[in-house]
Amino acid sequence: MSVNNETIGRQAIGRHEFIGSLYDIRSDRFEGRNLFNRELPLSYISTTDCAYTTYIVDENESQKDTFNKLNIDASMKVSLLAGLLNVEGSAKYLNQTKTDSRTVRVTHILQLKTKKQHLHISMADLYNYSSTDALENPNATHCVIGITWGANVAATFEEILDTSEAAEEIQGQLSAYLKKPTMTVSGDAKLLNTNQGNSKFRSLKISFSGDVLIKDVPHTVEDVFNIFRKVPSELEKLNDGKGQQLEFELYPLKRMAEIFNHKLLIDRIIKDASIFILNRVEDIFEQMIQGQRMLNDFLDSIKPWKDWIPSNWIEVITVKQANLKIKQSDTQHGLATLLEQIRRGEAVEEKMAELLDNFGQNNPCSVSLSSFTCRITLFSPTGEMDKEAFLAEFQQLFPRTRWRLNSSDNFVSDITHKCREEANTSNQKPNIAGSKDKTFFHGGNLLTIEQQQKLNEFLGKNEAQWKLIYKAQQDGFADKDFHRQCDGKGPTMTVIKSKPDGYLFGGYTVCPWSSDNGRKTDSTAFLFTLTNPHGEEMTKFDIGQHFSDTHKKFSAYHYNHSGPIFGGVTLGLLSGGLALAFSSYGLYGAAANRLSADICVQNNCDLAKSTIDFPQAFNDTLGYGNATFTGAREFTCDDIELYQLN
């Protein structure tokens, strides 16, 4: 649009201004001052009737559709989406798009126009009433020369049902029912409904927003129609019968200065993003809403299984929800800043394109979520299986792959795909008993079948069976929790999951764990990496040979104030006893034999930093040193699982 020279329109959306109010279309905000420094004669402003009545039924499925139905132009849409304009309060009906499929939400909007005021800008002495400072105001681009009056009143019907199918049915029936009233445009704008007493919608919650204070409390759809009939008479009480402000007609200050024969001393730069960019912004916010809806629907779908599925599996989705909210907030803030800069000529449109491209590449609600855009039909965990059998077979059917937070869509996709393959039309449990993949590590959820097989291969016992004896997320991350569950038990396989990236690594040792503060020697011990930041395959690290009688390598250190400690090398005898202490640089002997561990898991390891000083006792065959397992020397634990060999 040629914003420098043409009259443009802007919806009021709850704002109240005056003829002559200064407006900055670059920020879509009123500046707070007026072009005129004294009251204009009444003859300079004409007021005409513009009686118009219509209604809109909005199913709140799409923000884009809502804006289109209300005839909001592309430039203002983006200002609303980017948060340059507040749509709370009387204009909250603009921002009620559904974010799940179990919600019934339909908004019935009554739009009435009553009067239109218009400033006669061609009046010969209008300049005498103007302010030169206002014409030169760098924070304004336009002024109000016209105001359309009337009211927008929105009634929103809402209910949350048990299933998306039930919500879809009621939503369709309600929308059709609301479209039956006929509207006649006459002096009192009548609403007629031919289908009274429909009881299907009695349980719907009804709320009002808009430009008229509704004092009545509606309980039915018919009550809403009756309230709508009263709106015209309520408008007669507002602003001399005009109602509330609906739209502003804005005129460029540059043109106004030309009419006043005033030579401007400032050069306002007013630009706008192309329609292509504006459409991309609109589409991105549609993706965000769709992403919210899909994530919420997924969590609703697995509610019957909530007590049976490990909580950290569900965490995949809740983390993605949090990431989506953060990404939406950051994107909105970035768009708001950049949009205003582009309109001021302080940034080029390519910057906006770059921001949008970056969102597309790192979008937590991107096309990868389309793997479950169709509603997931999950089966209820009832029937012959008990909880333990269900969990064992569920984990076997849906092995938790080596996802990280930024790739958790793969896990969700696996669940969705297999649910669709196995679930039948009666929504019974799938036949999972015949799975070909054999489980070797029982009770945990960190390992896939492939990873279980690989660990047994490392051990040299392909059919070895293991039982879970300690899981940090369930038993606790403190040293006492580890020793309570593990002391006296061996041989064991320890699997550590780091955060935030979710790398899997750990170690095997024959020696039963204890709290005796002593070194352990085990020639069969090994460390391993299952997933790592280097993209390396699953790798085993064997223990090395002793350097000498006083310079030894040991497989583990048992310390009552830590979690599992793997490896270490004695560096020579110091004076004193064997009291040990931890520091940020690893495990040391205080006035004792000094040691440094390959993997040292600290007390409260979900919060405290654990350390890697690799290689010490074990052989580094990949060459990454301390960075082998997590990419850094220090790490915190998201979970630990210890399995005892049966």
C-alpha cells in the first residue's frame, strides 16, 4: 500500500480516540496527542447515519479465519499477531482459537454500525486550528479524520467434552444452529430464531465480550439471541446514540501538511513488508496453533495410560510444549521489533525472511509433527493384562529410541505409527504378545532392543537377562538412594542418561557395589557409549593394564558419599590415611592416594555436576578424551538405571 499518500483504515479493537488524534502506522499505536490544538467548529465535522447489521459465526479453528471474517487487513493482522496491539478485554474475541480437539468453542458475533463522523479537511481555515509541532512529530505518521461508530458484541459458547469425536459433533450442530437466525436491517435491528428450546446446548458455558456491557446472565442459546435484540437500544445510551468506536479513517500527515501549505522539516520513512512476507508470518502463527493442538490432543489421548506409561516418556511431549511456548514468545517478540524497524526503514525485509527461515528450521511444531496430525486412537489399558505385563510389552513394542529433545518427534512418530498399525476398529489393546524383538533388560525404559543386544554382545553373553535394581528418577538421585538399592549386588550394568541432550553411556563391573570407600579391580569391566555427540556407533572401552605395582588401574571406586564411580589410576603414595573428598575437578584423596576417575557420578547428580576424566583406567579407542560421552568434562544426570545380571 502507498501509506505515505493514501487514506487507510484501522479497526478500533477497543481503543477510543478523537478526530485529529495522531497515529503511527509503523507501530499501529496512537501517539497520545492531537493535530489540533483547540476545539473545531461543529460544522467542520459531519455525522451521517450508516445503519448496518450483520452477524458472524466463528468456529475458532483458525486465527487466520477469524481475522478474515472480521475484514482485518494483512498489515494489521501481523501487528496483532506480533503483539503490537493488545487484544484483551473487549476485543478478546479476536484471540480465542482452540488449542485442543476436545473443546467445543463457537463465537457468535453481532456487528452493528450506526453513525460515521468525517472531518472536512478542505475547510479553508482548518490550518488555523492545527499544531505545527504535531505536523513535525517524528512519532506520528497519520491523523484521524473519520470515525465509524456502532458495536461488536461476541457471545462465546464453550464446553470441554471427553472425546474429540463428541466435540466435533456438538461443534457442527452448534454452528449450524447459530446460522439459522435471520437478520433484518431496520431501525431496531431484529434477530429472529425459528428453532426455540433446543436442549442439546444447555451445558455450554456462555461468555460475552465486546463493546456493550451485558448485565443479563445467559443460560441458553435463546438467552443470547434475546440479549442481542437489546443491543440497539443499549447503544442509544452510549455517546449520544452512536455507540462505541469501531473503525478509524487515517490520513497521512504528509498530505495534511501539503493542504496546509506547510513545508515539513522532517522526512518520515514509512514502508511495509510485502504481502508475501505478511502471509508467511500469518502461516507461522497458524503452525504454532496447530502444534499446540496436536501436542494437547496427544496428551489427552494417552490419559487412560497415564499411570502405566513411564513419566519420562510423557515428558517428551511436555518438554516440547514448553519449547513451543518459548519459541512462540521469542518469535513474537522478534517479529514485533523487526516489523516496526522495517516500517521505519531501519531494517530490510530480508531480515524478516531470515527470521522466518530460522523459525522454519528450528520449529518445535514443524512438519515433523505431522506424523500424528491425524487423531491418535489409543486403546484403553483394561482387560486381561496386569500392569507389569502391560509395561513390559509396551516397552518392547515402543522401545524408547535414542532421542534428544530436538528429535523427540521420532519417538512420538514411532508410537503413533505402531498404534495405528496395531489398534483395531473396536479400540481394543493391540496384539503385542507376538513381538519378535526379545527383551533382555527388564524394568527400565532407557534402552532400545538394539541397545540391549549390543550390551550383551559387549559382555559376550548374547542371551543374558537383567533386572532393574535402581532407577534414579524413581528411587532418587542422592548417594544414599544409590547405595540403598545397589550395595551388595553384582554383576551390574550401569546406564547413565545425561541432560539436556540425553546421551546414553555407562559401565559394567562384576564387583558388587558397597560403601566401603575402596578400590575394586575387575579385568572384565568395561565402559560404553550408546549415543554420543559425535555420531559414533555404540562402542565398548576395555580396561587397560596396570602401569606398575604402585601405578595401578582399577575398575571402580566404592564411596559412600557418591553414586557409581568407574575407573581410576593411583598416582603414588602420599602421606596420611585414606580420607577422600570431592572437588569440581574430580575425586581426590586428601593426604592419601590421589586418584582421578574415568566417570564419577556425584551425590544429587541431577543438580550437581558429575565429572569425566577419560581415559584413566579404560582405553580410549575413539580419541575424544573427556568429550567422549557427553561432549564435555562435566555433566548432570537426567536418569540412571542399574541392572543386575540374573
